[in-house]
Amino acid sequence: MKTVPDAKNPILKSHKMKTVPDTKKGFAYIYTIGCQMNSYDSEKLAAITGSMGYERTDDLDRADIVICNTCSIREKAQEKAYSFLGTLASRKRKKPGLIAIMAGCVAQQEGERVFRRLPHLDIVMGTQAFERLPTLISRVLSSKGAGITDIDPSPAIFESRPDLSTMARDKISRFVTIMQGCDNFCTYCVVPHVRGRERSRTPESIVEEISTLAGSGVKEVTLLGQNVNSYGQKEGICSFPELLKRIDSIQGIERIRFATSHPKDLSDELISAVLNLKKVCNQLHLPVQSGSNAILKKMNRGYTREQYLGRISMLRHHCPGIGLSSDMIVGFPSETREDFEQTLDLIRTVRFDGIFAFAYSSRPNAPARGFKGALDESEKMARLNELLDLQESITRELNEGRVGEVETILVEGKSLRKRDGSKDEEKLPQMTGRTETGKIVHFHGENIKPGNMVKIKITNAYPHSLWGNLFDDPLE
């Protein structure tokens, strides 16, 4: 069953993607599950299939190639991938030439075992095999490969940037991966096992990619990595604050965001960069995971509750008004009610603008899978709901505190949210954008385009968004 691409076969190595051939071969449908990094990876997959002559489509019925870019961070995400790919069996019977591909983290984690559940798949392709996709597809088309598996790890990083000809041109904000993999080995996490050890892209390739995006109309970039704070350290290239300084000078880019920052590596230099670099947003996503020192130690996070709160105090001292968000895991093995109360207390102390919280999910290859003291699902969900209710009340209070303030918004496009307004307001297009600190703002405005920077006076606050009017709007 296992077939690994021959090293002699051509693979896509060029930093610049090939142009789309004049002869279109068909359509590629890409289904993305998981994090922001997966969304970025899917753009690369679209660029690669585009270079082969496959136009991207959102219509599954038109697809000649279907790729599911998977996530294995939680069991629910993994089962979602299996469910979607399972539906392709009937489609392949109706359309025998359809090529079905599992890509990404689940593929890397499960390898050949995937075919036991999904024997109709053509390719199972891990996180390090994207550049070999043309060869894998060619083998399927030439009938020389059946049930191809490629999960070979690679010490190199795939440097090619997205091909703008395959991308929608109306997006103002883009993700840019600056590094791959992780060296931290948190006990609950599978990232080092499915994405490999930490590797940083060269600053030159990152600057080139962002400059290209800026030339196409992108105004905001979010830099991605499992731990951007350690960017470049292994390779001896520039530090992350130095990279931010280079990107800050790129003409056309208005805002720079980044995620994720590991608390143990949050340096004074990075805090200074957030404060002093004009385009770096006054916002930080700083995952804490738990407020209990006992649980943090079992998670192998490398810091204490006190050290985390110390960095938060430093941030707020030097960067007043900074928007803070975090990740939380509830129900980690052996978590007592006291441990959980310490997490709630940390949330009350920090008062995050928002959090991403999840019930602990045991994952293959993660050391915590063998830990004793597992909580039952009902208790985990009860704690998760309690935590989310607390955070929602804090977010609502913080949002209400913005009413009457004037915020500078980067307009992203038309808003799909609706609210009652005056008859004059209802005649105007409804737009949406974000503040520098990452809050979503909806407003009515005429002759406003995506990419515009506008001032909005906040008039209403809700748990997940703000509403307002143009600051110089006659409706004021």
C-alpha cells in the first residue's frame, strides 16, 4: 500500500510558483479544518494545484481533485476530517476520475492507517509533503500509484509563497507563516509529532512574500508560528523583533499582527517592538492554558502563574490599552476543583479581551495520554461552560467601556451582521473592520471600501462586537 515518491521525480522547489498553464485541467476543491496555519497551508495547496492547471472552486460537484487539509489537535477535528472524506466514496463511484486526498496533520499522524477507514482515498499526504503534490497527483493520473502515502519528514522548510493568480484579490488581511514546527513538547500537544521540530523561514523570503501581498492590495498581515517569540534562534538569523522591524518598513502594509507567543519566551525586546513600531498592533495573544502551577508543571509549559502575571503587568505598563487574548484547557488529567478555581481567578485578574477555551482531549503521541486522573466528559464540559460564561461577562464589560470612544478601523468589507438602525442609516451599506486591538466593529457608511482606514465613534457594545458611526458622519 505504501508508496513514497521517487527522489528522481520532479518536485516543486522554486520559491516562485509556476504560472498557471493555458490549458485548464479541471477544478480543485480544498476543505480546511483547524487553525490559521492550516488556512495558510491551504493557500499553498491552491497555488500548487493552480500551477498544475487546476482552478480552485467552492463547488464540490465540479471538483476533479478534492483535498481535505486536516487538523489533529483535538479528536473532534480529526473525526470531522474522516466524516468529510468518507462522503467522497459515493462521489468517486459517480465520477471515477475524482482524486481524493487527505493532507496535513491527521495524515502525518496516521499515515497508512488512514486507508483502513478510507480505502477509496488516492493520497495520504503529511505536513512535510506539500511540495511533492504534483508528483503524487501525476502518479495517480498515470495509474502508477494506488493508495499513495507520503509522510516523510523533511528538515527543510517549504519556502514557496502563495500564487496570487489562484487567490481571491478582495482580502485585505492575510496570514503569513514565518516558521513551522515546535520544540516545546507540551504534554498535551501533538504539534512536534505532526509538524516536526521548529524551523524558521529566512527573513528575506518573508519580506518578499509580504511585499508581494502589499503590492496586490493587502493592508494587514498576521505572522504565524507555534512560537513566534523564538523565531530565528536555532538558525542564528535575525530575532523576531528584528523581523518585525523589517516588515514595519514595507510600503503598503498598514498593520502587523502575530500569533502565537509563548509566555516563557516573551522578551523585553518584543514588548519594545509592540510599543515602538508604528505598524505592529497593540495586541498580543499569549496562551496561558491554566492558572494552576501544578497543572502548568504537568503540561510542561515552562513558567509559573506568577511569572505569567508578571509579564502581563510588564505589558500593560509599557503598552497601555493593549488587547490581550489567551488559550485555556480545562479538565486536564488530575485537575482538581482548586486547580480550576485558580484558572478562573487568573481570568478575573487579567481580564482578557477574549479567550479560546477547550475541554482537554487526549491525543495520540502526546505524553498526557498516559496521565492518571482523567476527568469524565460531563465534568469537563461543566467547567468549560463556567469558564466561558465568566469570560463572556468580562468581554461584555470591556466592550461596554468602549462606548463613546473613537476607534481607528481598518475596513475589511461588507458586514453580514444586522441591527436596527434609523431610516437614514438603513440606506447606507453596512461595513465591518477591526480596531488595532482586534475588536470587531460594524458601521454604516457610504463610499467606504475594503482597505480604508476610518474613524468610528462607538455607540453600542455586544459580547462579540462593537457598533458605531463614522466620526464625521452627519448622523452624529
